Amino acid sequence: MQSTQKNMKKSLLALSLSLSFCAHAEVTHLQIDSTEPYGTFRSGEYVLIKGKLRGEISPKENIPGLDQIKTNSRGNIEYATKLVLIMPSEKGHSNGALLVDVPNRGRAYAQALYNSPRDEPFQSGTLEQGTGFLQDYGYSVAEVYWELGQGAELPSFTDKEGKTRFAEGVGFAIMRDAAIFLSKAAADSTGKPNPLKGQISRTVASGKSQTGRFLKTFLLNGFNMAGDRRVFDGMQIFVSGAGLLPILQTGTGPESSGNASPNFTTPEMRGVHEKQLTIGDITNEVQARGEVPPKMMLLSTATDFYSLRASLGRTGASGTTDQPIPTNVRMYDIAGASHVLVPRQPKDCTMPHAVLDWTPVSRATFLRLDEWVTTNSIPPQNRLMALEQASEKIPTLPAPKHLPNAVIQVPQLDIDGNSIGGVRLPDLVAPLGTHGGQNSPQTFTCSLIGSYSAFAINKTERDLTKDARLSVKERYTSRDDYVGKVRQAAAVLMQEGFLLQDDAAVIVQAAASNQLFGNTNPNPNPR
């Protein structure tokens, strides 16, 4: 009897906390401005919805500046933000998963991360269909805008100097409240239906670079809980280095306080590389509060180690020993990859830009993450590049002075200059050049796009350029030899869970049509 009463009290307390949260932190109004057809995919028809969310939060939330902001008649603080949904129509089929993508500097990223084609990489901000991967598999996608000056209307106050200051940390509350509303609510406070009502059984977040740091900071500071409910069941975080996002402060705008990050020009910038550097540091704090952390995948590229201090995300602020990776986390380094892919050569970069298409790994690991969340199917084990201490041979962003014991490490390289270890796409297993090196000068753009240095075609060309690397025709006896090695590498990656069959076919096709080996058709114009 006593045990039953205790359980009832616990349940009532949890319900009370949940109701209390909903009364003070919630989306209150959904505004739909437009709905238009998006396309037809294997899962059915999709629509593109654009609109706005309005909500309110308690001034008692742990967000700097709220105590200075006027409240409404209910004693709460109001906000509003832009929303974009790409979701199945009535003639489409949802797989039950909502992907909440965190826009980077006001630019949507999901289509570039998951739907980008091989030969014309998508840039952030696009809503194009591309390969249609997310839609073919039945995912609903929400772009929830959170950033000062980039679609989010953040609450503000006037300080003693007469300046308008914005409570930038409300961006975390916006992401939390929007995700809960879209995945759980039937309607807003006015009775307007949630378009995703009844379709969502799990919610996963994705963020790249700045917004990968957003998600880690979101988790660290308790925003992945809404009352007694977990917001995101999974997170896929791309190229976030070892950093956090310094927006738990008030800013004067017009840009977000999270818009900048340490670079070769401002290596001592504070707020990004501070106490919590590894995902283990963050997970330990989350678990110490009694929360169950989400299942997470963190993907890094070669250029992140040169330009974003990514090695500190493995070692922390001291020494060169990797810290333990929590059981709810997988870390994958993509060998030879660059922080960002661009379709054209930037004018101010002296070396050819990186060309390794790593979106196939994004797609395959995203499906593995969803299976992990849904059925607890174990994903591939951690796959990391071998590291060594940075030297002056390759320009590398040094450790900040406020971390005197931090050691920056970079990928170990093989005889061709390619990274050793990590997830190795067929382009690295059967290379035609050196992928993912540092570019120059070390501007923000050039240091993140990396470089590609093609091998000489034959020994004669190699001798002329004094290139120590073997030429293409010294490595491969024929196009068939090359394509065979690419096909074998693709088969291994599929077996390991890092490549999908559709992407393997595209990679093999690209190898088979490569013109470096010349026209090998003995009768090109048969009669």
C-alpha cells in the first residue's frame, strides 16, 4: 500500500512538473503562410510549408537577460520565429521520424547534408530536392530558426546605457519548444492543428559546424528536457570541432554572438573552447542531473583538425590521450574530407579546393542513428583517424593561451599525403590524388574548404613536376583495375554500415566513366 502511494505521489509530481512547464514554456500559435507541392518520392507526395511559430517562456528560466524583460498578462515572455516544414502530404507516407535541422546563420542545412548530389555539392540555404534521400525514406524535416537577426524574434530590453539588448539564449528555448510542439501537440492554443499531428514517434536533431556547437550547448545546459520529457531522442552533429556556442548571454546585434569562432586571425577568442571540450564531459554533466542523454553521432573531417582544434574533442584540455567515448555516442572521422564542400574554386584560395563527397557517409550513418534510436540496433563502432602532434609543416590553428596544457593534433598521413585511419571512402582507398589537405592562405574560407592535389597521369608527367607520389598509371594497370578497387572498397563500406547501395552505385559509375584512362572502347562507332 505504502509503495503504491509513493508511486502515485511520484506520478503526480511528474505530472505537476510537466503541466507547470507547459504553462510557462510552450508554442502558443502556429501561423502557416504557404503550402505548396514539393515533389513525389518513393514514400509518396511531399509538401513544403512555410510559416511562423509564436511562443512564451517563464522569466525564471535559466537564460541571461530574462529578468530585465517585460512580461505579458500571463507573466511570461514572448518570442516568435520562422518555420519551414518539408513533410509528407495526405498522399505521402511518414516513417514516424521528425528531423529537426538547426539552420546555420539563417540557412537551412538538411538538404545539403543528406540530399546533396555527388558532382554539384549543395550549399547551405537550399531547399532543393537533390537526391531525395530524406523524402524517399519518409522523413519529415523541420527547419526551426533560432538566431538573432536570422529569422528569430528574440525578446529584448533596454540597458542602462540606452542600448537594446537581446536575450540570445532564448534561441535554445525556441528549439526545445518547437520540437516538442511539432512532435507531440495536436494543436496550438487557438485550436489550429499541428500539421504533423499523429505522425511522429521519434525526434532527431542535426546541426553542422556552428549549429553542431548549438546542439552540444543545448544539451549541456539542460534544454533537451521539457519538464519530464526528453526533446531529442538522437542527434547527428557534423564538424563541430571541440567547441560550444556562446549565446547564453545578451547581445546588441545585429548579428548573433554565436556567429564568430576562433580562427587564424582571432585564435584567442573566448567562449568556444572552454571547460567542456569532449562529448564525454558533456554527457557526464547531463547524466549527473539525472537525464538520459540522446543517442549521438559526431562526424569530423580532416580540415577540422587543422583549422578547428578538433583533436581537443578527443583529448580534452591536456595531453594527447583520447578520453573515453560514452556508450550513447559514436564518433566517426571521415578521412580526407573537408569541413565544407564548394562547387567552384574560390578566387582567393591558392590550391584547388577539396572534392571528396562525404554526404554518402552522412546518409548511411543517419539511417544507422535512426535504427539505434528506434530499435536499439547497434551502429558501427567508433572509427577515428590516427593523430600526431601538429608541427610547422602544415599551418594549424594553435591551442588558445587560456588552455596552457592543451596539445593540438592533426591526422597522420600516408606516403601520398592522405589521412590514415577513419572512415575511408573509395576515393581514399583507391585514390587519384591527395584529399583534405590545408589550403592557403588561412582565411576563414580557405582554411575550411581544404585542398585536393591530383596525381600525375603517368611517370613522364610525374618526373617533369618532380612529384614523389606515384602517378595514376603507375598505380592502376587499366581502368578496369581502378574500377575493381573502387568496387571492392564500396562493398567493404556497405558491409560495415558506412555506405548505402544507392551511393555505392553512383561511386562505381563515376569511377567507370573517369576519363583519366583515355578512351578504351576499341570500336567507338560500330556500324
